[in-house]
Amino acid sequence: MSYGRIEHHPVLGPLPRAAALSFSFDGIEYTAREGDSVASALLAGGVRTLRLHEEHGSPRGIYCNIGHCMECRVTIDGISSVRACLTLVKDRMSILSGTVLPTPFRQETKTEGSPDL
Amino acid sequence: MKDASIIVCRCEEVTLEQIHEAIRQHACSARETKLRTRAGMGICGGRTCRPLLDRLTMPSEGDSLTDFPLKVQPPVRPVSFAEWGQSS
């Protein structure tokens, strides 16, 4: 799967010029264009997994891309549960992906456990 | 597709099989299914699976709907306690 942007769209024509921004996701630097949403900038940078499910750890990323499903929530500059698909990239933004959270009190009951997809 | 691989509640990752299991074992209403399986308690506020839960626990045709369907829980959008505290 190659990522990146559609530089020459057959209908919309060439990509208009936009200022380049840089931001970090989990410590790795990425570049983005002015007006990119965090989700699209990461997708263009080849990142599809924005977080892991808090309990089962299954990889999650963009789903509805219109701010409805909360699947793309990340931590941006210390603020958690921010929807990447609705948030525009700002220069030097630091984004952290969602990780599995400890479940110290959960006993493994027979119907529990991660579904085998 | 087998029930175990069909996810009904995306936020809490509750599968159709887990819900069927809860309903079969405890013959529970939508609200009880939600409490037992956590389906509908996720950060999206049950937007996706609330209607599904109501449908799954609906009595067979003809019976009157004895218990209440699940209601949409406020807040409409997730609010952190920090933000909540500041607004009052």
C-alpha cells in the first residue's frame, strides 16, 4: 500500500500550494500541509493505527472521519480523547497514540477475552 | 460470518456472541444487557450500538414492549472531568 497525497487529481487538478507544517506522532516527526486534519496528515505519512483498544489492544484508526465514532481519538499536546479527524494540524504539535490500559480487577471469565477476528 | 467475529459495540469491543450469550443466559432487557456486557457504555455514547441492543432484546412480535428502550445518555459529546469542572 503506498501512501502520500494525490498530487494531480484527474478532476480537481494539481494540489494547490500550502504551507508545510511539522508535527510529531509518538516521537516521530511528520510533515503536513496547512489545513490538513491530524488523521489525514498521518495517513499521508503512512500511519493508519492511531491507537490500540484500551482493553483488548486491537489496532484502531480512522473510521467515520466525520467526528462521529471517536475511533480516531489521540492525545494532542497533553489533552486526551481529541478526535484526530476533526483537529487541524498546527506546527510543532505533539501527538501521542492511545495505548492499552491496565485492567487490574478484571477476572478472565469464560465469555471474556479478545474476540478472534 | 460467525457471531464471535461480529462486533456490535465498537468502543467496548463487545461481540454479537457475547450479547447473545448474555441474553440467552439471563433473558435480560436492553438495559441489563448493557450493564452485563458494557455494550453501549463506550465513549461514543452508544450511538452505534444502542439501537442494535434495543433490537436484539426486543421481545418477539406481538408482545408489548414491557421494558424501556435505552435512552441517549448525556453528555452528547465526551467531556473530560477537567473541562466539566471548569465550566460550572
